[in-house]
Amino acid sequence: MIARQLSSFLKKAYLSKKFPVRNYAQVLAGDISNKKIPISNFEKDKFINYKRIQDNLTTVKKRLNRPLSLSEKILYSHLDDPHGQDIERGVSYLRLRPDRVACQDATAQMALLQFMSAGMPEVAVPTTVHCDHLIEAQVGGEKDLDRAKKLNKEVYDFLASASAKYNIGFWRPGSGIIHQIILENYAFPGGLMIGTDSHTPNAGGLGMVAIGVGGADAVDVMADIPWELKCPKVIGVKLTGSISGWTAPKDVILKVAGILTVKGGTGAIVEYFGPGVESLSCTGMATICNMGAEIGATTSLFPFNKRAQYDQLIEINLSELEPHINGPFTPDLATPISKFKDEVVKNDWPTELKVGLIGSCTNSSYEDMSRAASLAKQALDHGIKAKSVFTITPGSEQIRATIERDGQEKILMDVGGIVLANACGPCIGQWDRQDVKKGEANSIITSYNRNFTGRNDANPATHAFVASPDIVTAFVFAGDLRFNPITDTLTDANGKPFKFNGPSGDELPIKGYDPGKDTYQKPPEDRSSVEVAVDPNSNRLQLLKPFAKWNGKDFEEFPILIKVKGKCTTDHISMAGPWLKYRGHLDNISNNMLIGAINAENNTANKVKNIFSGEYDAVPNVARDYKSKNTPWVVIGDDNYGEGSSREHAALEVRHLGGAAVIVKSFARIHETNLKKQGLLPLTFSNPSDYDKIDPFDKVSIIGLTTIAPDKPLTLRLHKKTGETVDLTVKHTFNENQIEWFKAGSALNRMAEKR
């Protein structure tokens, strides 16, 4: 029984009032299958279906007759058909019934617009929308929040009215970051949740399998359609020793990222286990699960099954683990702090630290803020303040109110810290940064999760490093990347040397949490009169029109819009930052399609040749011209194409502007699924070196579509300017159901056909 395996998590959750179970002994005894247990304190009329979980798991265990890892138990207990489902790691497509859906405001716009097209009266599973992405960091908390409410009123009104109409819980702007809200209010052990944000796995800190998806996947679940996921492999990470001193939970995932790289977790769930787990707090485990997105993992989870069989095993001794700093420009370049100074000097990275930023969905818990404040208090006691700009982002209104009451906020502000709004802010590029010019080389260090080029401030010359909040806080007092707070000293107000003691802080507030302002909108009992607010003249919201069906023919001599060179994340394909405001308007946001991708022909971003005019232009402009001439096009890409955010706009924009196929060396999981959902062909080279055989001015045919079938390769025919043709073999991962999406023109079209 899953509940028995999760006793330590249930205890922590129960004691911290994070789990809606009143009888703790009942849960540990496993006698819960016939009990009505509310799924959350905000949805007391909806219940956790533990009987289904238990019955499904019993069926699957008899069928497989082998030990199961915890993640397998949770996934397989949510199967739509536990008796007939084919189950093979890395091969089968599981059809699952998640317990709930969560959407952040930037992705919720398109998800709700798609759901409205499905014609359903209300969502089929508990669903929430969280306003956290559209608040830009500028001067500080309340002022930034007020400004965001005015600038985004139209979008917030749409989300609020659509949530009310379709029986969705709505968390207003200022409530906090989606993942912190989920951890505080909705995560529960043994549950399965999907969320329209890549850092949804944060809920794994409370024993929940929580998976980031695109909006179209969320629509399936909201519309009572089984959700498909390729059966994940399982990577085990054994933690020994005990975490202490300067080493923080963040350092565990920074170390793992250095081992597995940004694609090493693709197609797998990472399970942490071993005696070292006992030294981690609930929020510390959530930090580790959250940043598992940076290694491409389907999700991450604590704790473990002693007999579990893993596809890969990693062992980390926490007693020996040093604090790590990862970056710049990629989250898997991991450096122990003892070697970081040498790397800074060797690589000629800018040594002056311009800004230190703590918070984000990865590190904004009470414990994180308390440990940071303990270091700030030491600095205050020695009469010194931050040398670098220092920003603090509380994870939720509950965290903000609690650290205000308990004094951590005041300490952080007294050293010069700026407390930002309870939102994503600079972590996702919502940062009106004024201290450096675009193109000026500089260094920042954050406790965030992602540090791709230009991610935080749209400046490609910013060297962004990722560390724990403890290391970030210590660094702002030195203002120099060559500082090691474990060994080095600073000079206090009296000219004497001063060395930090290690950070400390409570996992949970002794006085309990202060909920702060009420920022939750409950769906009304009577929703019949609710009108969803969409202005037909809006430049931020646009009702969707169905994509065209496949014409039943092979693709013949389509031009290559761009051959992408090197790393191409969803940020490169569909930038965030100032573009977030157009997330609900497909045509307007399509003006950012692939503008960050490097063209292999000229090593330049956003400059491709139009085959009709012979002139170079921005990528979206050329795509629009091809579309106006009824000329579909394709994209050629490199390795791990589409890593990073779950944003389905990176697929929707390509489809909207006339794209037909994306052909790459390899895909990141979520992006490949998003492309399929929108009726596109995501294909991979059978031989990755075939990428080099393609000239950006080749035309391509894709042969075999009329007989497309699972596991059946297709032929990519290159039409050279010389008249020569070259045939290459390309693969796809479509199953039978996904092939129907392609034929119908999109998964949404297929849903409409079946109604």
C-alpha cells in the first residue's frame, strides 16, 4: 500500500497542515480505501479516490509479478485500464487518469481557450489557475503588483471569468508562485498531477508524481480524456550521509545535473532514496524535484522502495557533498565551490557580481528564507550591507506574510535587499533590469533553476550562475565571484576580518503559517450566468480556429525555414519576458517564433533567407510570407531540441505560421508531445550525423506518410540545388492514437471529431 511507504512524508504533511487528512493513524494503517478524504481544503466536495488507486495497483502487481518502484506504483495505480494496459518502461504509452490539473497564468490562457473549444460545461477533474508569470520585477513588491494588475487586467479578467465559468479554482495575482501554492495546499502522497509548467515536479517533495505538460495535455484531462505518457524509465539516486553546514538540498540537484546533463533524465523519473533522505526537509526535497526539469526528467520523487529496480543508479554522499555553483549559460555545468574561483579566472568570467537573486519556485520556502536571513543577520551584526543588488522573491503570500511576522523580511531588507512581488519575476525574464546595458558582459547569481542565455534579463552577455539561496546571499556581501564563504573572510565595519558561520533556519515556522491576504477565488455555485471575457478587438486574447486537416498526401519539396545550430530551448523558439503578454493571442505571439535560434547558415539569430525574394529577413516574417503563398515549411534542429519550459506556444506558433515538420537529432520530452498535439510531425534522424548532410537551401520531401504506422520509419528526401536527391531515414514516436491527431490536424480536432 502506497500510504504505508510514505509514513514520514504523511507525518510531515500532517503536522504542517499541508495534507487534508485528519486521522493520521488511519492513513498509516492503510485503512483509507473506503474513506472520503477531501482532495484539498479548498475542494471539500471532491475526494481522493484511494479505492481506485488500491484496486488498480493490486491488479498491476499481479500482472507484472515483480517489485515496483514508488513512481511505478503511483503511475500504474492511475491507469485508465489496469487490466489491459501494456506496460514496458521506455516503450509503452500509458493512458492515465490524473487526480488534478494546475495551470499558471501564461500557459492557462491558451489551455482555457482550447478547453472552451472542446464544448465541455466544466472541468472533469479538480483544476486551478495561478497568476504568477505576468508580474514584472521593477521596483518592489506592492508597486510591481499594482502595476501588473493594471497592465494585465484584460488577461486576469479572462482567467477569472473562465475559471468561474468552468468550475476552476482561481488564485489571484499576488497569491504566489504556482508550485509553492500547490505544495502548500494541493500536493498529497500517492497522487498524480499534471501542470502546464515544466517545474510542476516540485510536488514530488510531498510524495506526489507531478508532471509538467503542455496546455493541450491539460485540456485532455480537463475534458475527461485519458492522458498519454510514454512509460518512463526509472533512475535511482541513492543519498548517503547527512546534509549540514553550507551544503543545501539545492546542491544535490546541482550535482545531479552535472552528472546527467540537460538531457540525461529524458524519458525517466528520478527517485531519490537512502539514509541521506532523512536529513532533508519537505521543502528541500521539493527543491530537488523542481530542478529535475533541468535534466529533462519526466518528474522526480521521494522516497523509495527497498526492492526497486532502477534503469540507472547514482550515489551521492551528502556528508561529503560541497556547495555547487552551476553555469554560466547552462544548468548542467556544475562546479564545487572549492574550485569555482579557479574556473572564474580560467574562463575570464566577469568577476564583479552585479546582482544576487533568491527565491523562485525552486527556492522560496520558509526554510530557504530563514537560512538566507541567518546569514544576513551575521552581516548586520558586523555592520556590513550587500555590495551587489540583492532581490528576494517570496514563494507565496503565505510565505511573505510569515517572514514579515517572524522578522526575516526585515533583516533581508535592512542589508539592502529588495523584496519583490510573490511571483516568478526575474526567474522567467520578468525583470525590468536597468543597471547594465544589453550586450554588456556581467555576472549574476540566482537560486533559480534555469540560466540559459538571456533567460533572466534578455541580455545575452549576462553570465547567470545557479546556486543555493545560502551561497547567493553570502556572495552579495562580497560582490565578487572569487569569494568562497566557507574559507574566505570579509572586512567588517571596524576594519576587522569577518567570516560567516554556516546558515541555519527552521524547516517550518514555530508559530505556524500566517496565511496573509486572501487571494483565492472559489468557483461560484451557480455558473450559468457567468460570461467569459474576451474582447474580439484585443491584442492579448484571441479565440482559436481549428488547424487544417492533413491532406492525405506525402510532403513534397517543402523549403527549410531554418536549420538551427546548437542549443535550441523553448526560450529560443518562443521567448518569455516581454512576450508573455501575448500568450493568449496566437497570432501576435507568433511574431517571436524562433527569433532566438541560431541559423546554421550564417551563425546569426533571427536572420534567414526568403527563397522567393532572395532577401534576408526575420524568421517569423519569412514564415508568414511562405504561409501567404501556401508553401508549408520545415525546421531542422540539433540535439535535445525544445528543452526547458513546457510552453506549448513553441509548437503552436510553428503550426500557426505554416510549419509542417520539425526534424532534429533528438527532442526534449514535453516539446515533442506538444508538436504532436498541434498536428505537426516531430521526426528524428536515424543517424544523427545526417544533420550535417542537409544544406539550409535544400528542399525536403517526407515519404511514407500515406502508410504511417507506429515504429515504421519514414524517408526524408533532400532535393539539392544541383538537382541531386539524397534519401535519409527518419524516425517518429507516434502511437496509433497520436497518428489520429496528425491526420485530424491536431489533438483538439480529433477530440471534436469524436464528440
